[in-house]
Amino acid sequence: MYAFEIERPSTVADAVALLKQSDENQALGGGQTLIPTLKQRLAAPEVLVCLSGIDEIKGVCTDDDGRICIGGGTTHGEVAAGSGAYPALVWMAENIGDPAVRNRGTIGGSLANNDPSACYPAAVLASGATVVTNEREIAADDFFDGMFATALNEGEIITEVKFPVPEKANYQKFEQPASRFALVGVFVAKFADGVRVAVTGASEEGVFRWTEAEEALNGNFSASALDGLSVPADGMISDLHGSGAYRAHLVAVMTRRAVEAA
Amino acid sequence: MAQVKMTVNGKPASGEVEGRTLLVDFIRDTLGLTGTHVGCDTSQCGACVVHVDGKAVKACSMFAAEAEGTEVTTIEGMAAEDGTMTPVQKAFQEFHGLQCGFCTPGMVMSAEAMLKDNPSPTEAEVREYLKGNICRCTGYHNIVKAILAASGQDVSNIAAE
């Protein structure tokens, strides 16, 4: 790792002030992605602003609209333990990485990083969740902006994510067994006003909604509604773990499984 | 460089660290507690698992500065002062849950954390929990058997597979 200083603010306001001091300052969530990245010398911050000491962005609660509200600094383990009203979200959180990783990694860190194979982006996009920052509220449909890119500004911190609870939902993850990221993951959520299907791990553009499947499922929420539907292999991630065509095939398979299990 | 203070195995510990000093390096190099191992240094293998405020974490994927003010427990903190081992440690010995021993500190620390949350796990739950702990010798069977035995379950019918 290159040398850097660590600051541990105890409030969001102090963290934002530290981040705004320099473009070279960077926020540190649970570090389960950023620390390996630093070890590979792929990042060289001047100051790492550690968010783990900020109690005001930790914890899970339910708001007046019945939404599950999760602080940005809440670990995957705490999300799994606290989101019982949304079983698909619990399953997703408790199948990230391994137990030790889940005790450090945070929902805010995962979303801000927007790894194209991460699980949370699929849950947030399929749920139509709202990402709350120190500056504003961002709808899930406006948040993700391509591989490793989001709508977040420099120095903007995810303080909370609000999940509406669907009538039915399921997340199916085809795990890449070495990294435990999703080779392909599909999150299906059925609300009173429609079905949302979000796919992670597959596209070079990062998480996306499979709108064709959503339209088919809106009329008939069953796996048979998906008969004959497929996503094109163009623009799918192709690497040593699987070709673009293989991933495209998996998208359809995992979507069917999610609908059947929802 | 900055001063960091924490409690390690029930005793106050402090030292000068850089921002980039990992918790595992502080534990091994500054405190001289070399029972916590570094296998992969990429948070895959789990040889460096310690408890921070009671939760299992990979000490290679956390900075020492982040452990400021926490209670850290390492493998050296498990056995009693007189050397009496914990039920998990005894079971690893009795059921040959190790061969070369390199992964054992992390295995034991993960097992202790698991049994605290789930005192009577199934074999599948044990295997699931150990996803982040890699052993290249044993094939895991005796590790799983040891942990089930440490939880007080009868393992006489678990045959080697």
C-alpha cells in the first residue's frame, strides 16, 4: 500500500468536511473491497476517512410507510439480522462473502463502489429503494451509473437506504465460488403496482433492469410467463469464469428460479 | 504515525502505527502475538481471523487504527492462563482437526464465534460458516467433526467421507 493518513470522524458532518478538504481524500466503509484495492496499489488516497466510527449511520429500523431503513454504515451481518420483514433481502445479505466479511462490509460501501458483480445493487434496483445521502435522496433508477460508477458526488456519503417491502421477492445468486461474488444474480420483486427484475454480475454496464421480463411478469407472475424470453449476449461480461453468452443464458435461468421461489 | 490503543486478550495494548498498518501486522509485529497467521493477505483464507468486539473479522482486512478502543481477542486469548484449552481447542486436538496447523488459529476463532451465535449447528451450517476459512490439509472433515463435538453433539456416527 502507498502511505496515507487515517481519520476516524464520529459524525457525518465531520466526515464530509474531511472528504471535501482534498480530491485525494477517500471514504472507507468496511474496507472489504477498498483494502484489497489499496494493497494492489490501485488507489492512492492522501487521507482515508473511516466511516466505521459514525454511529448515526448504523442500524436498521422501519419508517411510517413500512419501509426498511438501513443506515449506510450497517454491516451485511447486521442487515441480515435486522431485516426480517424482507426475507429476500435477509437471504441476499447473509450470502455475501463469508461471516467475517459480513461483520465488516457495509451496505453503503457496497453501493458506493457499485461493483458490477455485487449483490446489493440488484436488491436496491429491484426494490425501487431510495438511497439517502448527506445531500439528497436518490431513486434507485437514478443511482447506478455503469460499472463502478454512481450518481454520488465527490464527498457525498450514503447515510441510509430505504427499502419498500414487496408482496413477494426472491434473489437467486449463481455464485462464483472463489470470489463469492455473483457470476449472475437476479433479484425479482413483485409490488402491487408492478414487478421489478434487476440483474447483477452480467452486464458490462453493471446492474440493470430486465424490462422485457418485468412486462411479461406483470400480466402473469409465473415462470411460464418468461418462456421464450432471453437477453442478448452483446454487452455481457466475458471472462475466464464465463462467456457473455453463458451469462446471458444464466440471466434467464436465474430469473425463472427467482420467480418460482418468490 | 499515530498512537492506537485497544484491549487485546483482556489487557491494554498500544503502539505507534501508520495509517496503512493492518490490524494483523499490529498484532503480530508490534504486540508479538504471532498465533494469528497471514495466509493470503487478500481476505480469502481466514488464517488471520480474530474477534473485534466479539465479532469474527479478518485482521488482514482491517486497519489497526480502526480497532481503536475495541476489545480484540486473538488465539492466544482463548486458553486459560494455566493452559486449559477451550472445548473447541480440545475437540480440534481430540478429533485431529488439524495437520500442518497453519489455518488452525483462524479455524478456532471462527468456530468460537459460530458457536456463540449458534450453540448447536448442523453439519451444513458448520460448513457454510467456514466458507471463509481455507484448509489445504485436512479436507475439512475432521474440522467439522471437531466443531460439532465441541458443541456437545454426538459425532460417533459421522464417518470419514
